Amino acid sequence: MSVHELKRPPIAASAPWRVDLPQALDQMRHWAQVSPLQPALRHKRHGQWVVWRWIDALRDVERLADGLRQQGFTEDSRLALSGAFEPNLLLLALAAQHIGGERLTLADNLDAESLHKALWRSRPTHAFVQGRQTQQLWLDHGQTLLEFAALLGPTEPPQRWHRWAQGAQLWSEEGTQWQDGLTVVFEQWLSSGHSLAFPESPGSASRDRREVAPSGLLLSAERLQRLATEIDSRLAPQGTWRRRLCDWAIAHPQRPLQRLIKNRVRRLLGFHNLHFIWQATRTPDARPAPTWLNEFKRDTA
């Protein structure tokens, strides 16, 4: 996870990548004041869950803002963010807003040519990039890498978390490939004041999700379809009597047996506490979600 400084061309067309967070800092300050010791962010690192309380998150934003200023970041600067959503990326985006600079998100799966075009058009002055392959692409563009810790400066490490508190838990396993995702995550997290958790990696998302048992999912249309595929892979094969029984139970969960089967599927996926799935309004050509997921979807225009 690194920060890159870029040469700044005179004109930027950054609108397609821009992230607007008009109320985010005010909302964070609110939760840091009314619920300072409550968990704000959770992230699994090296096999263990760590937690940022609201007051910790706000202090880190202020430290990161100081670090960015030392790197020449001003209200006229543009910070590009690329990689998985997790606390470092979110807090750095808020730090850039604290200073008044622009925030941009660039997908982390761009090839060299696409990345060059995106950088030439958006023309960020600074960038935070995750993933070794993505970092190498930035290095190939002649950029200097700085460690995230250098921006944050000396500070207490996040607390280890061994038990989950009762209450609402938001969950995200997305990244900057979801162009509008960062705005959605900030809106849902900071407007609700609920804790927001992230998996250690895409490969561990299913396992980590089961440990969290979130009450709300923040999903892009693409991720929802992948989730549907994951659900299908955990059920009996199509055409078998066990699959017909499972589909019947999921569609008609009124009786004890049906509820038992449906709840077992939900628990396997870490959805036994699920109350809603945030989902952008579906396009006409979008594939339908599994029947039992539809009851949780909260369509948003």
C-alpha cells in the first residue's frame, strides 16, 4: 500500500473519477463526539481482526492530513485511490477532503495502456495504490512510492478485536473497480454510524463474512451476481431432488423444515443476521438475484 507523487499537467478532466463527500467529515466528527469508543471500522489483518473506534478514526484522519500536507498536498491537489476498500483507503480519502483537495478512484485492474490514459486524463497530483501488480504499473510510469505509515506518523496500532459486539454491522468486499462504490460506502457508513467491516483479501471474503455475520451488505451489481454464483455453488446440483427441496424451502419458508434449510444456507454464507443489501437500481438487462436475496435488497436510484 503506497502513495505515489505524480507530475501535474496543467489541465485535468477528472470528473469521471471524482468522489464527492460533502458531509463526510462533519458526520465523522458527529460520531466521534457522540460515540467515541464505539467501533467504527474493522479489518482482518494477518488473520486477526483489528478495530478503529470513532475517535481513533478521526484522529487518524487528522494525522494523515498533516502527512499529506508534508507531501505537498493542498486544496488544489488531486488524490487518486486504487485498490480494495479498507480503512487505510477510506481514512486517506477523508484526509484529502480535510485539506480540500479532490478525491479520485481508479480501478486497480487496468492494463498499462488503460492506466496511462486514465492518468493522463485525470492527472492526479498524488495517489494511494494497493496491490503489488498495480504498484508495479505505477513504478513503470516512473513514480516514487511512499509507505502509508510515513503519512500517518507514530501512532498506536489499531486494537485487536476478539469478540463481536451486538448491533448493526455493515460489510464491504468491494474496491475501486466499482466506480461509485466509495461514495456509496461513505454515505451508508457515516449516515448510519454503524460499524463497517472489510475482509482480509478477496479470497478470504466468504470466510471472513461468516465471522462478521453482517446486518447490511454494500454491493455493486457485479458483486451481487458473483454472490449469486457463490450461493448456487453451495446448493445441491440443478435437477436433483435435494436442489428441488432446497429451492422449494427457500421460496416458501413458512414451515419449520423450510426455515431450517433456508437458515442453513444463510449461515453458510454469513447472512444469518442480514437485514438489507444495498443495491443500485437494476438495469433492464441485469440478471435476477436468487429468490431469497430479493427480500433483502434495498434498491437506490
